[in-house]
Amino acid sequence: MTRAPLDVRAFGARGGGATLDTEAINAAIRVAHAAGGGEVVLSAGRWLSFSIRLLSGVTLRLNEGCVLEAADPTHHAGAYDAAEPNPFDLYQDFGHSHWRNSLIWGDGVEDVAILGPGLIDGLGLTREGPGSRWRRQAGEFPVSMAGLSAEEMAILVPDLEAMAGQGNKAIALKNARRVRLEGLTIWRGGHFAVLATGCDHLAIERLRIDTNRDGIDIDGCRDVTIADCRVNTPNDDAIVLKSSLALGEIRSTERVEITRCHVSGFDLGTMLDRTEGRTQRLAPDQDRVTGRIKLGTESNGDFRDIVISDCRFTRSRGLALETVDGGTIEDVTIRDVVMDEVTTAPLFLRLGDRARGPEGTRRGAMRRIRVHNLTAHNILPNYAATIAGLEGDPIADVALTDIRLVYAGGGEAAWAQRRPDDMAQAYPEPSMFGPTPAHGLWARHVDGLVLDNVRIETLRPDPRPPILLQSARRVALGGLDAVEEA
């Protein structure tokens, strides 16, 4: 028997945007859950709320014309649910370690959904939070942030006390099963527009996200589909897979498909208004704007059976696969990807040894990476596509086929003589090594590299070689072309 949807107005919600509707929304969810499941509807209106607690069997639907606004504890009478205690918060930052300090959260829930076409406006959320409590601190922040003052770092990484009453995620899910997020728009979603940790059977489809930090973060999840999403994140990553220790165990991220998604780093809000602004040059880490798809940096667990297909990158950093905390990245397939206005390296494969984990954490591994039919235009000349393992621990079995990389060119002759250190403990970013000694592809500490129909072009002359291979074994060249425009 199909139950009639529950309208939150029947529970006292007003939807006028001036008074808090938190209690009414949560009351409707409790009733739907107690009845064995059902749908809770927010119709057209502006619904002001602190934490909404999702329960098993409940679908939360935001209808056309609905705006669910995150309340601001400095202006509204109330606060977000407190960040729950987590004895396993040593090795990842505050944002990754807590879920209840969010606009919508679900812990241990099953068979739930949050559906559009309405909009979540995270106006009252904060995008900041403390860093990890890890004592060694090597590799905690990108090398590009070294020049920031203590005052600037204090803004980006506030003390724990500053988080009291604050919410810093639009949607947070922990240990959830059979979840569907579909058709929503999220505007300024805080630290994470969507954070899913330890979740299985998760479908994220047709989301539009234009946000001030991370878009979609998938941490230690299995059987995940992210499809037909549009994510704009100039200040951080758009779609990122992770495997942290936030749940107190090593949990791999497995069987994930990211398909038909478009990521970008346009000025904040200009994806939604369709103006696609390009005035912001730098992200908070002092590199160019972000907006990419990435695996890592949190990488205590493994990443297996990942497929990224039919995706577009516009005015963003390129694809990054990074394991630096002991995890293994293996069996990754990337195909049919188009990039334009690439703000760092178009492809960055990094095996490092930050070892942000328990005593005895060893180096991870990266192997069996397949990249097919990737085209990138207007690439920043500073950083070539980079494959960077470590001495004694090479990245293994990488195949690049049908690749076209078009760089702006104009690099400096002196860059060709650079031979950067391995920088094993550094935070992984293409800029960590400085300008690369090749302008197209730089591979170091790799065992098993296939280059088949790889074309490297520059729009202006570049005095560096198109390719530099160092400590590279079992290299097969099946078609390589380097072209410099006159």
C-alpha cells in the first residue's frame, strides 16, 4: 500500500524564510519512519532550518520552487547538532571526522532518498574547519601554502572552539545503505556539499552543485554511481574519492563509476547563473582554481575498480590519482574525457609516503591504470602530465592510449634542467615539484608504461623536451607525436 506523502506544513512548518521550520520537518520525518517509511515533501517556499535528521525508509523531496535554507547560528535562535564524539579523528581533518553538524544528516540509515528538483541554499553553513590532530604534520598542507601568514592560516584552519553550533556540510551520510540523491541543486554547501562515509549502494544522479569548497566526497564507500552531475568548485575538489580512517578501520573505496559529469572552477555562483565567470585566479591553497575529479588525498584504505567515463573538465585542474597514506590504487579505467582551460597538470599520478596513519603505516601502491581517449586543450604550461612514483616503489602498469594534450607553451629554458627531489612526504599536488622539466609528459619511477597514439602539442614554442622518462622500466611506445605551432 502506497502511503500519501507528508507535507511539512501539516506539522507546523511555514516556509516563509523568516521562522525556523526545523522541528516541523524533523517531526514529519519521524512520523514517516514510524509508519514503516514514506515521503516527506517540502513544497514551494523558503524553508529555514538547522539540522534535519534523516531516518530509514524516508524520502525527503524538495519540490519545484522549494529552497531549503541552512540557518545561521549567529542570526537565528538555535544551532546545528553538535559534532558527535569520534575517537578515530586523529588522521583526518574535522570535516571528515563528523557528520551530525550538517544541514541534513543520516547515520546508519537504510533505504533513504533526497530528491529534487528543489534547491539547498547553505547560506548559514561554514566552509572552514580545523585540520587533523596528527602530530607529525608533514604533508598536512600543500607546498603552495608555505607563504601564507599565521593570520591567513588561522582563517582557513580555525580552532575547534570556533565550530561550536556551526554546520559545515549540506548533506552528510555515515554507514548508510541504499541511498539515492537525485535532481537537487546545492548552492554554497559548506565544507562538503555531499559527504558520504562508509556507505554502500549509493546513487548520486543529476545534481547541480555550485559551492564554496568540496562538491561530492565519497569516503570508504562501495558500489557507488555518480552520473550526470554538474559540479562547480573553484576553491576545492569537485568530485573526490577518499579512504580515510574516520570510521576507525581501513575501509576501501570500491566499484565506483563516475560518468557523464561536468566539473569546473568558474567564479562561485556563476555556474548556476550561467555567466561562467573567470575572475578568480587562485584557490585558497594558492594554486590555480580547482574543480577537478580526484582520488585521494586521504588514502589509508584502497581504491579498486574505479571507472571515470564521458566526463568534461572546464577551467579546472586535471585528473589526479594520489595515494600517500598506505592505500593501494588499482584497476582504474578512465575513458572519453575532455578538458579545456586546464589550470595545472591534465593528469597527475602520485605515489607518495606522507604516511598519515598509525605507527607502521607503509607505502601504498598504484597499478593497472588505463587512460583512453583523453583530450585536453589550453593547458597551463608549467606542469606536464606527471606520473611520479618513488625510488624502490614505482607506479606500475600504466597505459595511455589515444591521448591529445595541447599546452599553451612558452615555458622557460631553465626549467628543462630541473630535477626535483622525490618529496616523498609532501602533500600531493602537481605544483609540489615546481615547473616540470618536460612540457608534455614527465614520468619518474614507473614500471610498465604504454604510450599508444599520444600526441603532444604546444600553441607557442617551448624549449623543454615534450617527454622526459626517469627511472622508467618496461616502456612501450606505440605511436608518439610532438608538434609545436609556428
